[in-house]
Amino acid sequence: MSLRAFERQFLASFHLTPQKYLRKLRLRIASRALIYTNEALSEVALSCGFADQSHFTASSAGSLGARRAEYREHYKLSAGVPVTKNCRS
């Protein structure tokens, strides 16, 4: 299967391009890391596949609905679970 054929089939199946799907997946993983870990924002960004903190901030600007620190604080309190050191453990 050619790359273009794969992209068309992926788009038909998931209604997203592979690139948008991966970005959405990285943001989902990063949002969980913000809630369930105490990692610095730059560490979360790097461990979730973003080039750096500013890339993560720009990518998540509209999707999280709040600043990353506010998002973390809001959901950490409502989740009611203990916060661990990092998302890989």
C-alpha cells in the first residue's frame, strides 16, 4: 500500500489525518500526565512527543480549554487520586 493510499484509508476510517490523530493522541496522553503526575510542563511535553514546552502549549491552546496549570489544578482536585512522580511509572 502506498503512503497516500494509507492516508486516504486512514482518513476514511477515522475521519482524521494520521498527523491529526497522532497530535490528538499526544494531547490526550499529556492531559492525563498533567493530572496524575507532578512532572514539570516541559517534562510532560517532551515525554509525550512534543518538541518542547512551547510546541505543547501552542498545540494544546484550544483543546484543553484552560491554561495548563489551571487544567492540572482543576482536574487533580476533582480526580481524587494520589499524584505520582512521573507518567512512566
